[in-house]
Amino acid sequence: VHIEEWSWYETHIVEFLKKELKLASRFTNEDIKHAIGLLNVNAVCLQFPKMIGAPSTEVGKGCYPIFAIMSHHCICNARYFVDPNTFNMYVRARVAIKAGEELTVQYLSALNGTH
């Protein structure tokens, strides 16, 4: 996360949680920033529809604990999708996967490049 993003989180999330929701006595700034970091690293951006060329609307982020520990590979052997009606995540094989073989997914679209 860039310093500009942390400034935004500090203003809009940390202060909101502590002042508006009156959670200052329960959580330190570091606690809240740690949670924000975990969400940034492990959450999936929920955008619908996810079709090439179709306009998509980001509705938030979803946390899927099992998915969060799956490995990334540019040439993955599985794909994931989230049902926009239920927000259930599904992981499907793209190729035949042998017993004991690691399941891999692409975290980001290959269309995004590496930078």
C-alpha cells in the first residue's frame, strides 16, 4: 500500500472506526491498520459482470479464507468466480489436475501486465 493510500485509510477508516463507531478504547491505530493490511492482501475485488469488454461495477471486497491461501500462477490450473447473487465463490479446474497437485489461480488478469 502506498503512503497516499495509508493517509486515506487513516482519515476515512481509522478515524471513522475510532470516533464514529466509538471503538477507540477497543482497538489501537496499529490494530486497525493491521486489519486493513490483511484485507488488502487477502480480499478479492468484487466486480460484476466479469466479462471481457463489458462494463463492470465494483461492489466491494470479499474475504474467502480458503481462497486467500491458494497459490498464484500466471498459467494457472484453476479459475475462480463469484456468483453476483449469492457472493459464493467457486473454483473450477481448467485442466486435469492430478491427486496431490497444487491448485493455482491467477490473482489478477493477465491483461493487467506485470507493472
